[in-house]
Amino acid sequence: VHLRIGDTLLLPPGTVDALWAAQKSDRYIRPRGFYECIAPQLPNATLTHVVFVASNVHINVAQLWQGADIERRSERYKALVDAWFAHRLPHARRAWRSEHFAPDHDFAYMAAARHLVPGGGGYAAAAATLAERAGGRVYACQV
């Protein structure tokens, strides 16, 4: 599961909880409705692990002074998504891939995934294309 966090959580107005409850995705942030939409597609009986890929370290220089707010908002979004998967896939082991991996390593990891829930943006879309070409299952929904 890829989450686009960090700078993108500063762009939309409102709280992270409001973004999570939104009816529509913005370009990067997936609301609860997106995950509810893909839920019927998930192979609940056979998925044993859910690995989250998210990095909070990629911000531009103008956003450095907002570091604490970016961190707080990112942690809240991660907690909401993690809780959703804990509820929907209670038997699956959930783990967070280290934020210390370079984006190239995360990209290769996602592109080789057998199951991928991409976050928003071109980075995740490119990884999803490669994962599909390699025979992986990509879960998408237009919300």
C-alpha cells in the first residue's frame, strides 16, 4: 500500500480527518471512500501481509519550516489508513517499510509487488503500471 504523504497533506485545506472523510480523492490523497471501493476486490482470505510504503522526508525548501505540521498530519493519515486495514484485514500482519529507503528502492519494491494499492500521483501510477506488467494485481477505484 503506497501512501503519498508529506508535502501533499499541506496543500488541501482542512484537517486530515476531513480529507479522510471526503467523498472524492484529490490528486494525491486517497480518502476512506477509495479504500471502501477497493475492499470487495481484496483477497481477504489469502492476504497475509500488508506493507505500507510512505516517505515523509521529501519536502521542498519552502516547506522546511512546516516540518512539525507535516509530520503530525502525515502520522495522522498513516494511522487512519493503518486502522482501516486492521479492521478490514484483521488476520493480516501489517508493517511499515522504513522511511530511510531511497525513493528508488521504494519504487522497485512497489513495481515488483504481487498486490499493489497505489497512492496518488505519477510516481505511484508508474509503479502500478510496472507491477501490472509483471503480473501483479493493482487495486484502483475512481473516487
